[in-house]
Amino acid sequence: MAKKSQSDQFQDPHKAESDKDNSLEVAIGREVKRFRANLDMTVVELAKLADLSAGMLSKIETGQTSPSLATIKKVAEALNVPVTSLFRQFEENRDASYVPAGQGIQIERRGTRAGHQYRLLGHTVGGPVMAEPYLITLTDDSDVFPVFQHEGIEFIHVLEGEVDYRHGDKVYRLAPGDSLFFDADVMHGPEGLVSPPIKFLSIICYPGAQ
């Protein structure tokens, strides 16, 4: 079976399952509880104002139920706050990817040859901008060097070794500590291994789904 390319697997955009589960319900519940506490109201008092049972309001506050929009509206009116304020915590959540040392997803990127190791260190799961950080390793065993062209921008930072890196009609000699930031729509890739093995970080950013 043919392996999926990096473009198919990660830039379509990421087809990862959402891990939010009931985080929307939990976020709404926390905001309801926070506003109620600020008003020094009990669950029973707020439930009465919102025309709900105390048990239902308690379930909303603990994220154990998914309230209807009508119910959320009644609670917001009872708290005298805009409905949107109850979604604030959920909207402010940001995703994070943690990859322990030596781990990460090893992938086959389009154009990859023997001796070229691409290890994905994480990726965003949504939003207007997608990002993919890679740890790339090139060794003496590397075959013909691949040339890439894809949407977005890319930033590379050399950690070990030296490499001649092409971007369009220019070739840059990159050593440890050197960086290159460029338009990824222009043909680019390693031109020659000056001092292998070579390790560098590559961060690719491109528009997310609208």
C-alpha cells in the first residue's frame, strides 16, 4: 500500500479527531458558576430566576448536560450577562501538542529519499493558520536530494552539521545556529550535504480551513 504524502496527510488540512469531547459543556458550566458566585447567588436562587430546577442547573454547572440554546439564554438573562459571555472560556481555549524527546510521528513526505528522516513534532488542530514543526535528519546515506514546493511559509533552523540549502535560484550555506525563513511556494530543499549528519528544525505554516 502506498504511503500518504505529507501534503495528503497533514495539509488537507489535519484530519485529526477533535479531542474536545464535552469541553463546551464544561466551559459553559464554569462560566455560569463563576457569574453566579460573583453575584453571591445560590444554585436554588439562580435556578428559580432562570425557571429551571436546581438539579438541572447543577448539571449545567458541572458540565454533565448539554443545555439547549433556549436554556442557555434563560440562564444568561437570569445572570444579566450576554449569551456570548458564557462561551468565552471555550472560545479562548488553545490546543497544545507535547512530544517527549526522541518521539514524534515519522512520516514519508513527498519526495523523501533514503537517509532523509522527517519526524513530525506536533501540529495544530484548527484555526485560521495551521503549523507543522518537523525535526529533519540527513545522513551520509541520503539519496538524491528532494526539492519541495508547497503553500505557506517555512522556517528552518540548523542544529547540527552543515548543508547547502536551495531556495529558488539561490543556495545558502547553513551551519549550526543559522536560520532561513522563506516563501514555501518557491522550489526549495537541500542542495548538498557539507558536513553530515545534519539535523534542523523545519516549521511550515499555511492557511487553515475557512
